[in-house]
Amino acid sequence: MPAPAKANWGRDYTWNGSGWTGVPRTDFDNVPIAESGEDWWYDLCVLKDGSGNPIGYAAAGYNTMQNWGYDDELGCRTSEPSPTVDPSGIAQFESISRRKGELRTWLARYDL
């Protein structure tokens, strides 16, 4: 199952040619797959009932959302992208206007 395309908190950043402009994210918006981020499941395990019968799966991993970041409530931390792309970012298909986005941990449960 793919991760949501946008978080219902945080900021969407847009490159304006000389810096980033952040717009608060207040709700879920669907975006085309080409504009979304990525997700990765590190592990998947079977969930069983008291009799040992499979009832679902639990998955743990991470997701990102393109050009997405956050400011904490106190204004002490921001994940606004930097104005340059380092070599590791280029290796992950980043450009000055298209960034991977902040990494978020992810835990999901899927019932059978």
C-alpha cells in the first residue's frame, strides 16, 4: 500500500529561483504519483490470533513526500531544504527544485 502523498501537517516547499517558500499543509491532497515521494518497508511480520491463525500483517519502514518538510510548534527546528544539492542528493535524483523531502517513520497494520 503506498504512503499518503501529503501529510496533514508540515509545509510544502517551492523553489522560487533564489530560495524556498513554505506553505503550511492543513489537509490531505492527492497528488500524481510522479509528484509524490517514496516509501520502503524494512520488515513485514504475520499477526496471529490466540489460536495461532493468521489475522493480518504488521509492516515497519519509512516514507518521504517530495518538497515536504516541517517547522516545529516552537519554531526551533525546520526542515526547509538547503539552496544547494549535495552529491548524495543528486544520486537520489534530486534537483534544486525537486527534493526528496523529510524522512518519516512508518508503521502499518493490514488485516486479512
